Amino acid sequence: MSALEQQIGGTHYKDMPIQPAEYNQKNGLGFIEGSVVKYVSRLKNKNGIQDLKKARHFLDLLIEMESKPEETVWPTKEQEERTKAIMQNGNDGLIYRVVEKYQDDFEE
């Protein structure tokens, strides 16, 4: 069974023709943009106005960051590629990278 066919804690994403996570990844959206999509997409099936307020909060964050690009630290191209590889390979890729980075701490 695909991860998109499973959902823990309800069906508000699983029942959508295109889930926010799938849309966000295929369109290369970052965390903040993806959060806006997520909250707006689920508002009728989960938390209503509260989800709109959450989406607005993320829009305000994005506006603030985009208004001050010299103060905003965006990920490098290498970091973005690493994140995409981890997302495509699932949690196993993430676990491998964490262990690889901290392997000296694990060795006796």
C-alpha cells in the first residue's frame, strides 16, 4: 500500500484527488508555501476557520521573509537536492544520513 493511501488520524488528506504533500512535492514548493496549500486544502474537512488562520499565518511569514530577502536564509541548491533525495527515498534515506553524520558518536 502506498503512503498516499494511508493516513494516521483521519481521512481529510487521503480522500482528496490530489493530496497537498503530492502537489507540494511535484511543484517544488517549500515548507511555508506547502503549509499554505495544506491548510487551505483541508479547511472544509478538518478545522474550518482555524485552518484559514493557520494558512494566513504562513502567508504572513512568507510575505515578511520575501520583503527582507537580505535577512532571510534560504537553503542552498545542494541542501534542496539532498532534501528532495531524502523525500523520494523515504525515511530510510533520512535515517541513513543522520547515522552517517553522527556515526562517530555511536561508535565505542
